[in-house]
Amino acid sequence: MFALLADVTVTSQHGPTDVPVQALTLDSRQAAPGFVFFALRGAATDGHLFVPKAVEQGASVIICEDLPAELQSGTAYVQVPDSGEAMAHMAAAFYGHPSRNLQLIGVTGTNGKTTCATLLHKLLRELGYHTGLLSTVQNQIDEQVIPATHTTPDAIRLNELLARMVEAGCTHACMEVSSHAVVQHRVTALRFVGGIFTNLTHDHLDYHGTFDNYLKAKKGFFDRLPKSAFALTNADDKRGIVMLQNTAARRETYSLRSAATFRGKLLENAVHGLHLEVDGQEVQFRLIGVFNAYNLLAVYGAAVLLGEEPQEVLTILSGLLSAPGRFEPVLSAHTHVTGIIDYAHTPDALENVLNTIADIRQPSQQVITVVGCGGNRDGGKRPIMANLACQGSDQVVLTSDNPRFEDPLEILRQMQAGVKAQDLPRVETIPDRREAIRRAVELAGPNDIVLVAGKGHETYQEVQGVRAEFDDKQVLREMFELLEK
């Protein structure tokens, strides 16, 4: 066990010190002889409450911030200032520091993380590299798909996945880095060769408390990058340069509007894709929307900083599609209604999607938007989301997203507060999401556009702790077929 504690600050240690370690866990129910149990303080519960259960299950080592009143003989107790930080270092050591054997690139920001990480993963694979992916949509080890449960897994799972990538022969890995992951030390012990910042907008204030804390969490990722890494930031985001203030990494920028390391110019944004000038080279891309122009620039810049040839990078990027549930089209064969599934669940993301639709729609096309807000998340954005939907749509259907443990009707009441009096005739409220999508399709005429926002790639709806099967894309297809009969 001593080797696992090499990078850990230890306050005190009690019990046997020559304990063989077979596994790590933060779930007391999984504890067994040879296991190290980490007592983490979470937002909802305190892992210290489950130390007795872990000991009862036979855990050999307890990592905790506060020692229990009674110490059981035969069990090792290691007291540390921060259990999460200790877990990060011990997990990395237990799995042989896999990030040191990979070209690991992290992507952080409010919006665009999944698209950037996925595009970079696809690009590197097209360039011939064995590459891993850790994203909100899914984790991948080359072609092997592993379901994802969090934007960034806990430190144990994260290092296990990275170790599996190394074992499978991967040389590169692309991962999303959430603000939660930075604050909770999930990525503390990882070695990154590069970091990408996309943008920063209103999100996760339910967890971070203030926007300043949220900003500091994102910035913390860049603050920890080594001198050997690159830090690539969006110079057009007003907080982009802030991310680089204290980093030791090589500072690089990308921009559509000003001088930058990687400079892009928007020539056309149409339904068939983006036409950009990138570092003086005109390129047609299959992705749509100004937000995707930034994503493409970020991925291009990262690849060049990794040493790839710019022309080859642009050629491959021009043929790639985005991640599932990110401005994903679903077409009606008979009425020619265009459905768009998008994960937009923040005000900025919703505004970006609606602005993109506004750029490519024909004057005769109506936009009908289905949107909700998740429960047990930042409530301040709910009226803002409803107001933005009204501003960018001809018709709006407010509905449930993932209400989780909140009353969906109360969430909708908070959203309705953002609807202005003059917009009320254009807004319907239907709590049942399936019925809301059906109504949106019913409202759409030939060639109109139906945007279903908020859940994107998710194939479930979470209500009172239960995840029921629900796929926006599948439901939209069903409603197209049903109403076309």
C-alpha cells in the first residue's frame, strides 16, 4: 500500500501498514477484503457515514478525512486532508499511471465539450492512431463502445478506462473535463498533453453556487497543466484569455473574429454545411452553425499542436459528422418537416441552436420548439430558457426534461414565468414529453422545422430516481409516422 500513498498527504495512519491491495472503491456495498474504501464528502451524502459498513464488509483500508470514534483492529485507517484528492493519486498509482502512456487531451467549457472531444477522437482515428474517448455520450476504446454515466467518471473508473486504453494499444485519448471533475479532483493526478477551452456560460450554479466559482473550476484545469502541454482557448469568448492567466502550459488561441494562433473566417452557414476559411485555406464542412465553426477550429488547432499536418487535418475534418444528439437531423419523408434533436440544456446552447436555425431557415418555414428544464439543477435558467425559445420560435411547447426529484409542474411554472404576455398565444405547456413532441409535429406544416431540445443523445427520462426508456429521436420518428398516416 505504501506505493499507492507516494503522492498522498497523510495526516495520520493507524493499523497494519503492509496491506496487499486488490481493488479500490467508493461504494461501501462493494467493499471486501483487499479493498481500499474511500470516504468522500458529496453534495448529497457523506461517505464517512458508510465507513462502518465498509469495515463490516471486510475492507482492508479506509481512507478518510475524519477518523471514526472506534478503530477496528486488523483494519488500516489513513487520515488525509481530502479523500477525493487522495483517491485521484491512489487510483492513478494503482492502475500504473496510464495517462503518462497516452497523448491525453482534455476539453472543458460549458458547451461544445462533447462535439470537440468526439471530433478529435474521430480525426485521430482517421489519421491512423488507436484512440480512446471519454465523453457524455459514450466512452470508446478504439471501436469498442462503453456506456457513459457521467461527463467525467470518478477517479477510479477514469484511471481504469485509461489503463484499458493503454492495454488495447491506444496512443491517444480525448476526454471531456467537467467543472465537477476539476473541483472533485477526478483529473488531479492525470497528465495531459493539451487542454481546450470552448466557452463559458450560465450553468451548474446549483453546484458551484456562483458564476465566479464556476469560472474558477474551469480555470483550475488549465492552472494544473504542465509546462510541456498546450492550452488552447477560444479568444472570442470574453473569459477565454482568463483561462490562460496562471497556466504553465504553452498558450494558444483560436478565433473567428480576431488575431489568433488559429484563425477562421465564416464564409457561409447553410443547411448543407459550413464554408470556412481556416488559416487562409477555404474548406467546406458537413457540420452546421457558428458554434460548430468554433468547435472545428478548436479541433483543428489541437491536432496541429499535436504535430499533425494542417492540410491533412482539414481534409479529414471536412468529412466528419458531429456527436449524436448534437444538431442531429430527423427528416419526415412525406411532409418534409425537418426535425432537429439537440442536447441544448443551457440558455447559451439553446440560443446558439435557434440562431443556427434562423441562419439556415427559409422565410416560409415555421420553427416549433419543444423544450424543458431538468430538475435538481440550476433553477435560475428556467425562465431564461423559455424566453429564448419564444424569441427564436414561431410556436413553443414547454414540457418535462428530466424532472429527477422535483415536481415537473413546478419546473414548468418557473419556465412560464419567462414567457412575456405577447408570446402567450404561441406557447403551450404539456408536461408529458411524448405528447409534447406529438403536438409539435401536429403544429408543423410542410417543410417546417421542429426542434426538440434538452436531452439530445439521452435514451431515458429520470423521474423520482427511476430512469424510464425515452429517446427524443425515436419518439420524433414515431410521431412523424403516426401523423403522416
